Amino acid sequence: MSKWRVTSLILSAIAIVPNANSADKQYVATPQQSMWKMVANTPLECRLVHPIPNYGDAVFSSHASKKINLDFELKMNRPMGETRDVSLVSMPPAWRPGDGAERMTQIRFFKQFDGYIGGQTAWSLLSELEQGRYPTFSYQDWQSRNQRVEVALSSVLFQQQYDVFSGCIANLLPYSFEDIAFTILHYDRSSVQLNKASQKRLAQIAEYIRYNSDIDLVLVSTYTDSEDSKTNSQHLSEQRADVLRDYFHSLGLPEDRIQVQGYGKRRPIADNASPLGKDKNRRVVISLGRTQI
């Protein structure tokens, strides 16, 4: 019997399962099978996958956001039929028999869902793998009350892809789709170009669009203040809309996905009697839509 098997059975019998006669189903990649691969490496998403033979995939992912984030999913080929309490333990590899098992935390995997972990526990999983250990999930088999399932992540060949994953996270955009999906930008008086602050915001929208092929609709609505006549205001508003249509088209969006409308001085959102009110009314509203996956 291998050292890994002995260590695992001792842990199950003493620390996890009161009944020492219970039999375990164990899923773990052998050193020869173990592999980690980056399946997404963009400024919008980082995803690192570890196949677990006969069980499914372990997936770490992080996405563009204002906050650093990390998600982990244990994607099962056959989702559990019952919600289960799960013990998460850090196991030493077979070639380090002197090291002991360390309990990490207790979690729940819900019926018909992949096992999900977020926040600090997900970061802890990466830390244990980086140390060469095997994070191991243990839970009662929903098909058989007399068995427990153990699923381990192998640290073999982890480090190189982890370095790539860490570099990807460092390069994620510091904003998400939700942050830019609805944006109000502003103009200087009588200009068809956005003011400096709004130009920076528009550049962020453009950067996101360049990396995201799921953007399928851009709605642009431009407005003016009441400084000019109705005709001149409408003309200026339409000019601003045309400039933005050309801008989004230059990013690679097809023309039929860009809808623009100039409203002139109609639909003010503030009092045009004050300079501040006029500043607020000289605006463009940009709304983005994307393909739902």
C-alpha cells in the first residue's frame, strides 16, 4: 500500500470518519497524469485548470474588477445529488512522509452545483499547492452512505503555470463590465470632443471592448445645454453622436451594433439657468450590451 494511501486512510479514520470500516473513493492525478494549464490569459480573465482523472476539473479563476478576486470551482463530471458538508485538508505528498495532514476548513457543496470556494480560502488553496502539498476535499458519497469521497489537487507541475496565472492576475483591468456598462460623459461648451476627464473614461471603455468579443450593442445618446437655438443644438448633438459612432466603429464593432441618437437640448437633467446645470446637460449616455453566456 502506498504512503499516500496509508496517510489518507489514517486521516479518514481518525480525523474525518468515525467508522474505520468505511471505504473511500479517491480521485487524484498521479505524478505522471498531473497537469495544470492556463485556458484563459487576458486582461479580462485568468483561468487555471487542473484535470482530475475520472472526476472532473479543478478551476481557479479571476476577473477584471475594481477589487482583486479569486474563485475556485471543483467541476464534477457528475454533480452531487445531495448537499454535503465537506472537509478541506492539506495533505503532504507521498514523497514527504514526515509531514502531517493539516485541516484547512469546513465547507458545503450544494446539490446539483459544482463545488465553489471564494475569498481567502481560495487563496489558501493556491498557497498550499505552492508549498507542494495536496489540498484534499472529503465528503460522504451521496450515492452510498457507507463511503466517503476524497478528491485531491496534485501540486506536481503546478509552479510554472501558477507563475503565469499570477502574472495574468497582476495585469487584469481594474474595472469590470458592470463598471462601464452604463456611463455618462460630458463635453466642454460647443465642442464635439469630450472633456479631458471623460476622454479618460472613454479610453477605459475602449480598452474593455478591444478584449471582449461579447459586446454586441453600443447605445449612444447625446444631449446639449440650452445655450444655442433648437436647430443648432440638434446639429451639435448629432455631430457628437457621429463622432462617437466612428470611434466605436474604429474599435472593430460592426456598424449594425452601434446605435446613436442626438437629442439636442431635449430631456435636460438639470436646470439650464445655472452654469453647473448646463455642464450636466452637455452629456452623452453610453450603454453597452453583451451576449449572455
